[in-house]
Amino acid sequence: MAVQEAGQGLEPGARRSAHAGGCTCGDCPHGARAGHRRAVAEFLLKRDEFAAGQGLPAGVAHSASASRQWVSEELTQSADLVAERGRAEGEAWLGRLWWRTACVVWAAVVLLLLAQALTAIGAGWTSARTAGLLAAVVVAGALTAASWFHRARGGALAPLIGEDNRLSTSRVVAGAWVLFLAYAVLVLVGRLAAASSHDERDAVISGLELARGAGVVTVLAVVCGIGVLVRRVVGVRVLGQRLQKVRADRPRAADVLTDDSGRGAFSDIQYVVISAVAVLFAAVRLARRPDQLPDLPWGLAVVVLVSAGTYLAGKYAEGGRPVILSVVRAREAGDLDGPIRTGDDVEIRGAGFVPPGAGGADRLSRMVVRIGAVNVRVPLVPVTGGFRNPTDAVLTVPVPVDVEPGRVEVQVVTAAGVETNAYAIDVTE
């Protein structure tokens, strides 16, 4: 009982509080975030203790294989608790995100009002400023309403979150262009409603002609098309086992600039940066000429299209199926060379065993090696600050006694559920 309570972050003899773990109360000290942090701290402490050879019971300390298996099971149970608390924190974070999104949107409206008020000093307040402010209020109101209806899924950001629970770069870029052009059209609507003469109304209507906004309309069509196409490309490649995807605990702002493992991705970064610069240019053009769609120059439009093509090519190029290159008998210092026998450790060398974003212990513990008809869990071997086994290029597993001697095939099943190629080995008695 004391061991179970310690594994749950409780003092021995203490009774489990109703708020311990997944509570999502606003100011509760035992809320989802605190529970996740506590579970992570306990896991890291336990991993480093095992890496230093501490905490092993006397019953398994005499056997290297038994102690390794015991340590792996203990770390797996602790990692499952961390994953559970992480999912609870992610759900609680998404539930609070709609309110934060609404605050950011209305703060942007206030900043726009202040900017218009400052620039109106000396020049005077115009109908174009009123139209711009009213358009911002309409857009902010629509986003707030959308945030309320989708508050359980991240508010207004719900359409931008992919199936892997990460912010999608293509959807974020497409959403930025859609919002900007919706705002621009609303500004023109306000200008048209405030126009008092036929000449003013004709000028506003002519500002909506395709000849004036061909560049920005082309960019909008391409980025929206890429947002849809990338979802299809990723889905097909995942189903075809050419791309490994694991689900994140919650979306993060950095997702638009990084890959699934958190490393900066060139294709994503250049797409976001160039698109942001183009949107900023178009916004300045709209501020200077509020009676027509922003006429994005074709030179800048082509730059955005090239950036979008680079991003799409990067999506086609990323990933790949995991592969086994060789399987050899693992040899400890002082062991004699020999064939692979049941009970021996084998070292599987290859690439792509750990999918991007699956470096956590809960995901590593889900890896399986199929030796013949026997499924072998890959043991977690801790070292200070991480794990020595498994890694992306090397796995070490024991050959169980249930494997029949003779020629058998070895396959690795990753945490994403993708199988490697079959590699044949000879097992002797």
C-alpha cells in the first residue's frame, strides 16, 4: 500500500484527496497542472535513482536481466501516470483557451482604436477609420462567439488544431489570410454604407474588382488549397505507413514553427515568416487605401506562392518508414562470441524506431519487437537524463525461451503502430 501511495505522489498513510490528479478547479493547488508537474518530478527522480543503481529490491538485484525487467516495469507504470496527468492537463488547458483567445482578440481591437486615435490627431477622424473599427468589432464578435461554441476544443483555435492535437502550420497561415480578407471586405462594406454620393459608392464597388485584388485572391486560393491538401497528404501517408504520427498532449504556439519532435523546421518557418510579411504589407496597403482590396504586387504574391510550394514539398519529403538494417547478438564484456540462443540479448540496428514526438517514456514503453510468433516488450534502460534503450537507431531485447530454434523473422512495431521490414535470424538451442 505504501508503494502504491508513493507512486501516486502521496505520503504513506495519507488518504487520497478528491482533488489529487485530474482536478480542473481554477485555483485548486491540486489541479491538473500541479498534478502533472508532480508526476513528472516523481518520474524523473525515480529514473535517475534507477540509473544510479539505487532502489532495486534484493530479490532482483542479483540478476541483471531480472533487475532490468523490474526497472522497466516500474518506469512504465510511472510513465503511464505521467501520460494520464498530461492528458488531463491538456484537456483543462483547452477548456481555458477560449477565454484567453477572446481576451487577445478584444485587446487587438483596443490597440486598433488607440492607433486610429493617435493617427487621427491633426488629420481628423474619417469614415474610413469608423469602418475599420466597426469591421474589427464584427470580426472580434464572431471570433468570440466561435470561441464560446467550441470552448471545449480550444475556442477559435479549434479549426487550426490538427488530428494529432498540434497547431497546423498550413491551417494557421490559411486562417490568417481568411481573417484578413474578411476584415478587408467588411471595411469596404462600411465604406459603402457610409458613402453619401454616387461617385463614392462607385469607387468602393470598383475597388472590389478582380483586376485590383488578383494577387491577394490568388494567394488566398493557394494557401487555402494547401491547407486542405496537406491534411490529405498526411492522412494518406500515415495510412500507408510512410509517415509516423503520435498525438500530442496539447497544442502549443511553437507547433507552427517546429516538427513533431519540437525541432525547428525550415519549411514551416519560411512559410510562416513570408506569409506574415505579406499579410503585414497587405494590411498597410489597406490602411492607405481603405476604398479597395489591398492590391498585393505580383512579385510579392509569387514569393508567397514559392514559399507555399516549398512547404508542400517539405510535407512530401518528411518522415519515412522505420527499417531494420541488421540484427546481431549483444555481447557483454568478457562474453565469448557465439550464435544467437534463446535467453541472449539481440541488438537491432536500423532507423526510425522512435517517431518524432515519441521520446517520452510512456511512448517508448509501447514499442514491441516481434521475434517469430512472440511479442517482446522493449525494456526501458535508464541513464541520467534519459534512456540508453530504446533509441531511434538501436534496440536491445532478450530472445524469449518461447522462440522456437531455427530461422525466425524479427520486426519492430513502433509507438505509432508502424511495422518495420522483416529481418530473418537464426536461433540455436
